Amino acid sequence: MFSATVEYALRAMVVLADNNGTPRTAVQIAEISQVPADYLLKVMQPLTRARLVVGQRGKHGGFTLAK
């Protein structure tokens, strides 16, 4: 049994894996994975620090898998 945070992180990673390297915004990931957007942003921070996810700011920014 996983905690809600771990489940949300796994859902976000699956959404990014299905995206073929195209950046997705946090709102898009939240909608697809059915995770509250505010909570998703908090989940994405440790994934970024662990270098599993790359975040890019700006007009064409978003999150992608690191590898």
C-alpha cells in the first residue's frame, strides 16, 4: 500500500512517460492524472530535486522526464 503522495508521484511519472518528451504543465498533468493541481506542484518538487523530472519555466516550459 502506497501513501497518497507516492501514488500521485507515480501517476505524474506515468503521464510524463506517455508524453514522448513533450513538456506538460502542472495543470495538464493534474487534469490527466486526476490529482489536485496545488498538491501536484508539491509532489513535483522532490521529483525535480531527485533529478527524475526536469522542470522548465517559460512560454514553452513544463515538466519532462529526465531520461
